[in-house]
Amino acid sequence: MSNKVFKVLNVLVLCTGNSARSILGEALFNHLGNLETPGRVRAFSAGSQPSGKVNPVALETLEQHGIPLPEARSKSWDEFAAPGAPPIDFIFTVCAGAAGEACPIWPGHPTTAHWGIPDPAHVEPMAARREAFEAAYRQLERRIKDFLALPLETMSADQIKAAAKRIHEAAQ
């Protein structure tokens, strides 16, 4: 076990409804980001137009991978731009809608990247929806593992942004 001291890296995963992809991203960042160095990453998710409920298939998918997220809730990104909100280091948009919307002014000017993932929430029939959630999970897991393997603590914001873009492009 390393005695290295890390600054906690706060990550915000955004989508329009904050019910599916951003929930998966939040859980994966929290899980994967703390495996080797507990306390290294603290992730959150939010939406520009939150649905008010978490998609049950998102929670089911996480549970099948042993990543429960009992505190999951659909919430507005306004919570993270308000005074007293945790300072965010990295913001990832995971749907086309949130990437193109006018975002709040984020305190601290976090590094942002877009990792578009197809929306699994409305795929029919239910068996296909479960497969779509699994595909979204795998896509996010790969990107997040690659991102967290970077020496983030020693990279500039521009280097991190370029690396996040390369990770997304390589995953296509």
C-alpha cells in the first residue's frame, strides 16, 4: 500500500436527465477511482433537466457488477454550481444534450470533456434495454479505467483534456 498523499479528485458526470448514463458514471468513478488509493476520487452526477428518478435498470446493472449505489438520486447540476458545493476538478458529459447546453459557471473552472454514450433508457423491449445498459456500462468502465490510470495529479488541465478526448476517440 502506498503512503503517497493524493488530493481528492472531485468528478461530476453530467447528462440531461441524470437517470441512467450519468448514474453509471458516478458509481464507476467512485468504485474504480478508490480501488488502489481509497479516498482518491469522489464522484457525483447531475442533470440539466433531471428526471427526478433513477432508472431502475441502471441500479440493476450496477448491482450485477457488485457496485451498489444506494444513495443514487436524480438531481440538478445547479447543486454543484451553488455556494458551498464541493469544488469540481473534472466534468464529463455523457450525452449529446448536456454537452450542447449552456452550462452553469463552475467554480474553479474544472477540466471538461465529452464522452457521448448512446442512451439506453428507452430501448425496447426490456431485454434489449438491459443489453443497452450493459453496453453503456462497459463503455464507461473502459474510459474511466483509462482516465484514472493517467498521472492526473501531475498533468496540466490541457493535457488532461487532450487525454480524455483521446480516450473517448479510442473507445469508438
